[in-house]
Amino acid sequence: MMRTLELAGAQVPVIGQGTWRMGENPGQRRAEVAALREGLERGLRLIDTAEMYGEGCAEEVVGEAIAGRRDQVFLVSKVYPHNASRAGVTAACERSLKRLGTDHLDLYLLHWRGQYPLAETVEAFERLREQGKIGRWGVSNFDLDDLEELGDPACATNQVLYNPQERGVEFDLLPWQQRQGMPLMAYCPLGQGGALLANRAMGQVAQQHGVSAAQVALAWALRQPNVLVIPKAGDPLHLAENAAAADLQLSEADLQAIDSAYPAPARKQRLQMV
Ligand code: NDP
């Protein structure tokens, strides 16, 4: 059994599955559906999607993957800021539910801050919650000042960029969320499969444990409480590796080696977005 944390009133495994870039190429669809199902079988039961991904097509892929097994999945989707008005949120949620083939989301996030007053978006989220269409709501790409302005304990999570290359949140946002008991959902935990995984220090730590650099990156984010990660993987070998990363414990020496490649923030850094 994978380690879990409490998110939006449920026990959720600390490693989930991202879906950005899925649904963009019809020729990949079968493989994407199979990958998500493989991930579910490996215990990666949280699926993160958004109306933005493939302009709805990623949600359709997820819908196909979870058909007949909705109750095994903790389903997260996101509303575009330009749809985050009172009426817009309701309509966007209905469209997402239809594409996903379900009558409820477990968690619904504002993808990033836009032109509508936060209170208006929150009111629409609360109405969806009363109607049972969403379990809880949260936000994404909110820096500390945004969260303080939101000032709502009902906000179930803040999903932000977090990996060794992008660790500015450790200075203030992450400790604040930990104090509030608001889980931080780390997106791009593998740095999108780029330079992070080719980094020498990451590779050396991986070699010492007989694991991959990707597993080190996930274990690094998960070294602290109240953090979950949502790596995206289409390759079945990657899914197996990612699921196993929950068991990897990094030593103090490992963490120091990663710190020398990617120093911890010494001062406030504006939250970065991808
Ligand atoms: P990730 O950091 O998850 O990297 C994904 C890439 O890493 C893919 O190319 C994947 O390849 C590769 N990969 C996965 N597992 C492994 C492994 N074990 N070894 C080597 N390579 C691996 O990037 P994402 O941008 O996808 O971020 C994760 C998720 O976060 C998104 O899919 C999305 O759901 C969410 N997100 C949210 C944002 C927001 O604004 N709220 C912004 C960006 C992302 P392959 O597919 O071939 O397995």
C-alpha cells in the first residue's frame, strides 16, 4: 500500500498521475488510456486533469480510462480563469463532467488567477459542492499573497510548480501551507523529463540507491509532510518506477548532494509557473 495523505476529506496516495499533453494526438489515445489504467493498477489513484489540456480532449481520455472504475479514482480537474465567473464555473464544470463520464469531481481547482473576483469563483465552487458535483475546491499557481487574500480555510489545496530546479516555494509558501494543513500538490515534479533527470548529482544519488533519477526527484519532493506529486507518464516502465518511488528514503547525504546542485532558496522568490 502506498503512503497516503488527507486531501479534500479523503485518504489519497502521495503519488498521482498528470495528464497534460494527453488527448492532443488521436493516434496516441489508446496508449494514453492504457497508461492511465496501468497507473491505477499500480496505486496511482489520483488523476489530475484540466479543461485546458487538449482543449477538453485530455478529459475525454481520462473518461475512457476510468469508465467502470470511477470509485477507485480521486479525480481532479481545473477551470480556466476566463471561465471562472459565477455562471462560467457552473457551465465549465458540466462540460468537464460530461467529457469525464462522471457526475462528480473529487476536487475542482481554479487553474490560475484571472480577471474574476476570487469571491465570485468561490461562491460558484461552493454551489457546485452543495449540489454534489464537486467534493471540494482548491486553487493552482497561487503565491502566498494570493492565498492570504483568498483567506478561505475551505480551500483544499494549492497546486504549484515544485521540483529541485524550482524550489522557491520552500522559503515561504510551503511552510505556510504546512502550518495551515493545506496539502501542496507538486506539478512538473520531474521537471518535464528534461535537464533535471540528466543532472549529475541526481544521477549519482540514483545510482547509490539502484533507482532512476526520476525516482529520486519524486522521493525528494515527498521527503516532507503534506506534499503530493503528480508526474505524467505515458511509458509503462515509467509508471512502474514512479509508483515504486514512494518507498525510496533519501539520506541526509543524498539531500546535501541535491542541495549542492540546486540550492535551497535563501530569500523570497516569486512563484514560477509553467
Ligand atoms: P512531469 O514533470 O510530470 O514530466 C513528465 C515527463 O517525464 C514526460 O515526458 C514523461 O515521459 C517523463 N517521465 C515520467 N516518468 C518518468 C520516469 N520514471 N523516468 C523518466 N521520465 C519520466 O511534467 P508535467 O508537465 O506533465 O507535469 C505533471 C502534471 O502536472 C501535468 O501532466 C499536469 O497534470 C500537471 N500540471 C499542472 C500545471 C498547472 O498549472 N496547474 C502546469 C503543469 C503541469 P513519458 O510520458 O514518456 O512517460
